[in-house]
Amino acid sequence: MDENKEKKAMIQPRDRLTDPKATVNVFGNWYAPEEVDEVMRQHEERRAEYDRRGKEEWSRTPQGRLCLEFYEKFMEYKKYLEEHPHAWNRPDGPKVDFAEHQLFEQGLRMVSDYQEERAERDRKNLERAQRAARCEHQHTDGERCGSPRIKGTKLCYMHTRLEEAKAVKLDLGPMEDPDSIQVAIKKLQAAVIDGTLDHKQVAQLAYLIQLAAWNVTRTRVGMRESIGSSGGRLIG
């Protein structure tokens, strides 16, 4: 039953062609920006469970048992040498140089190299995560946008396009509730009548208004406006 609950809780991919919120590609599937963190978390959980089951099956094979026994003895010998420095030398004085011990030393060097490579890989992954920062646009309710921002900018795709609209001296406003969307429509209407925008700019801004109108009833801000106007109460 727990597995069924987990499956129901899994976030399903969106249709890129019909869903305007399907703007972020994760492992070949499309999701809304606010779903990305949870999608990544669920992916890591599935990956960890897959690895756990794989190791469990491998440990029951002859080769798995031998490898685990070897590793256990390797770590036991390593710990013994750390606690007894004199054991690096033969009873008659010279440093231990037998083939078996040299193989152990080579293994130690390989482990050290692996740890350094892993630390470097983790550092690069952290840098990539930092580069994939979130949009810094702040909504009217005080919360950040949360969508992945475009490389080299501080904003996501949508809010970058809104900033571009300001560059042509037409600020449509936040468009985060029905009233502000209506204001944006009137501003665009006036700009079309005045001829201050070309066809490409008009089409671009009209698309943004359409997208905002579609999103407004699905965002927390839009829901708050809708519930508040009907005398209801927002829970959570």
C-alpha cells in the first residue's frame, strides 16, 4: 500500500504542447517551474532505492561476498597500521616491502585519488547548482518567483520578457490578479492605437498577457484574490 501511495504522489510530466506551465525540461520531460525541486527530490529517492536494491542483490552473489570480505579486511588492516605505526616495518627493521603489502599501499593511493576526484566533482556540481539560481523577481505578496533564471541574468524567461517590454516604454505591470491584467490589456490597447509598438512587440506582449491570464487562477496570489472576493477563507 505504501508503494501505491508513493506512486500517486509522484509528479507527472506535463504536455509541452497544451500546458503553458510546462516550461522546464527535466530528464527529457516537461514540468512547471515550481515542480522542479520536488521532481529532483523524487528522482534522487528513486535512484537511491535502485542502488540500495542493486547492492543488496550483488552482496548475495559469490563475487559480492568475496569483495565485501576483502574490503572489510582492507579497512581492518588500514586501521591497525594507523594505530600501530611500527607495523609499517618488518620485525628485523626495514620497511615492509612484500608484494602483498605493496598491493595494499597501491590500494591506499587509489582510494586517496578517488576521494580527491570525488571532492572535485562535488565542487563542480555545487558550482553548477549555484549557477542555476532562481529568478529574483518578487511577487506582490512578497515571495520570489522561484523559476530557474536565464544564464547571465537575474530573471526567468517570462520576467526577462517583461523587462524587455519595459525597454520599449510600456510597463504592463505585475499582471498577478484579474485587475492588473485588465490594466495591462488597456495599456497594450493604447500602445496599438498610438502605433508605438511594431507587430512583433505587440504579438510578444499579447502572448504574455494571455499566459498571465491563464496562470492567475492557478497561483497562490490569484487564488487569494479569487477566494477573498467571494468571502471565502484561504487555508494554509
